[in-house]
Amino acid sequence: MLNRAVALLFIVVTLLLTSVSAQDFDELPATDNASTEIVEFLTAQERQWIIDNPGIRVSSELDWPPFNFYQDDRAQGFSVEYFDLLAHKLQLDYQYVEPATWDQLINQLQQRQLEVMLNIVQTPEREGYIRFTEPYYTNQNVIVSRADLPFKSMDALRGMRISVPAGGFYHELYKGADSEVQLELVDDAAASLVAVLEGRAQAALGQDAVMRYLINKLDYQQLAVTGVVLVANPDGPNMRVGVRSDWPMLQQLLNKAQQQITPGELTNLHQRWLSHAQVTATDSVVENSVNGRGVSWELLVGLALLLVTLPIWIAIAVARGRRTVIRKLLVERGVVRWLAILLVLLYLGVISLFTMLSLEQIEADIRAEVATNLVTINNATENAIRLWGTSVLREVHHWGSELQMVQLARQALQASGDADVDLSEALNAAYQHDLMQIGAANMVLVARDGRLLASADPQQTEGWQKP
């Protein structure tokens, strides 16, 4: 009884612990750690701006899984939970607007009815009314067509009709009069796949993770990712958060919050929302594991049918042939005993084969799950490193292009250990003013002798100690 009680208690505790899912994380109240976090990486001016600007309106799409879609009466997806993380770190007061199509949301942003646009690509046209954060995900642009009619590149689609969401990245890219393709404009990515199935378009363009998700979810077995879209815009694969152009402070805050997101948090998001995108890798693992032994389920089913029908046939033969040669062979000469032994051995063989295939299937499932997790973690790590490197290079290039800061830095480097206080303050002011605008928190300028010449964080300047 004691063992049963302990086991029951363990099950109850486990269910209680797992009942708080990752989706419920953002509904948890802010802790003291969050407040400490704000003090550490936000200035007093930034904190006051957050207080003065409640009710920030954020885009919510109808159907763009796994990044941004509306289900169970709430916004969901990778981009939604990523913004929830940013807002949690900043303690923003925000709300998701009523779900709409991409074209409708772009119009709302232009009309200042929306402050934040998720999963958006930076283009020259959009820079006129949107400020962009650093990228938070890089996703390959792909071509989807019928599996029996592949198109490996845009060159193969010249003169043909492609389906794309109205107002989206591909609409902007190919809407010109000199475009070599014809456009079939639809509401969303799912509708673009339907257009291909119905023959209204030869192919659909979209982001890899989105297209694979929809093909699997909607069971469009006739469709497949058959090619890659290579565009002149190098930012095409990068997804960013867009902010209305007259709110530069919000862009600055979101950039700073992005730097506070840990690799573990990014990995969790990838595992929750993007593991399905690795279907080709995991499917090949399963197929090779199960079918690579040379034993098929069809063979085992045939043997099972043989084992079922053979005893029945023997029984019928014995019953009908009591005075025939069959009776003499089966009964008088003891063949029945040997047949029974043979049948038992065959039964044992079939059971062994079934067991072997079952174990192989279990092994294949484990391999598939491990492969999915490893690919997801690797992709998340690669994506985080790429985005971090891009951010650091951007900040270094920005600093190097500011002549005032370069001149001040040279003067500070030439000064002695007890450099002029005014020079140090001027360098810090210039450094903080420019780099804070692009969210370059935690960037420092250190001389060879260990002196801290400038920092984007005033508190870091005050507490700096020579290494």
C-alpha cells in the first residue's frame, strides 16, 4: 500500500508540474528578477517611456504557421512567443490586435493603427514607414510546386504564374511591369498552396518552415518543396520585428531586449515550433531503419496467412480422406506429429520476425526523435550565432564610421592613464548616443593598458576595473 501511495503521489506531482506549459509562461506574473533585469539594462529615460506608452498594439495573423497564426482564440507561433519574451524582459504593456491578413496588417501599420509588425522582411520600400530590429530568425525562401512537376529555380518559372500573399515580400519583389512571372495574389500562404493544387498557379513562393508545416498539416501529398528562391536583396531570408517609423525608442528597446534573450530560450522556441520543418531528415532515418534490413511487413503477413490456412487445410484433408492415401500418410505414418512440430517452429519464427521488426520500429522512432532534436538545436544555435555575429559587425562598422568617435578615441588612446576627464566624458557621450540608438548594450571600448575608454552602459563605465 505504501509503494502504491508513493507511486500515486509521484504521478500527481508530475502532472501538476507538466500542466504549466510553455504557452502559459507569458501568463505568469512578473518576478523580482524581471525588475532587477530592467534596472540592469535599461536607462531611466527608457523605463519612463515604457510607463508612458501602455497598450502597444502588435500584429496577429490569421494563418501563417508556425510563426504567427490565430487558434483557440489567441495569437500563437514562434514569432508571437519570441515577442512575448521581448515584452516580458522589457515589462511592456501590449496587446495583439484582431487577426487579419498580411495586406490588412501592412495597411494598419501605415495608418498608425498598429505599433509592431512581427516576422517582417526589411525592404527599401518598407523603410519609408517602418523601423526594423535586428533579425531574429533566418529562413530560406523556397518554391513549392507539384511533386511531379518540380521547379528548381526562378529561371525555370519564367513566364509562368506563381501564387503569393498580397502585400507580402514576394508581391513587392515581383509586382513590377518588368517581372518575368505572373502573380496570382491570395490572402495567405495556405491559399497559395491551394492555388497550385487547383491549377491557378504553377508554383507558390514562401518561407521553408511555413511551407513544410502547411504541406504536412493539410496533407497536401501532391505538393513538395522543389526549389530555392535566390533574390538580389540579401536580407530576404531574415525575419525582423517592424516598428512604426515615428517610434524610434521602441525600436531601440526591442534591440536591447533581443540581446538579453539566452541561447536556451531560443532553443526552446525552435523545439516547440520548428521541429516539424525537419521532415526530410527524420523521414529518411525512419525509412532506412525499417526497410534497410530486407524484411518487409508484406512477407510477414503472407507467412501469418500461411500458418493460419495450413492447419485448416490439413484438418479438412484428414476429415475427408479417412480411407485414402492421405490418411495413411498423415495418421498411420505419424506425419501429423512432424507437421505439428513444423507449425510450432514456423509460429516461433514469425513471432521472432514480428518482434524484430517491432524493435526496429522502436529504434527508428527513437532515431527520428533524436535526429529532429539535434537538427533543431543545431539550427537554433547556428541561427543565434549568425544573428549575434551580424549584430556585432554592424555595431563595429557603425562605430568605425563615426568620425567624431574615431577622433575622440585616438585622443583618449594617446592620453596617459589619468586622461582628461572632459575628453572621457565627451567620448562616452558620443559613444552612448550613437550606439544606444541601435541597441548596442554591453559594447565597450578598452585601451591596451586596460583603461575603459567608453561604454554603451553608464553603470558599466562607473564600475569598471582594469583586468
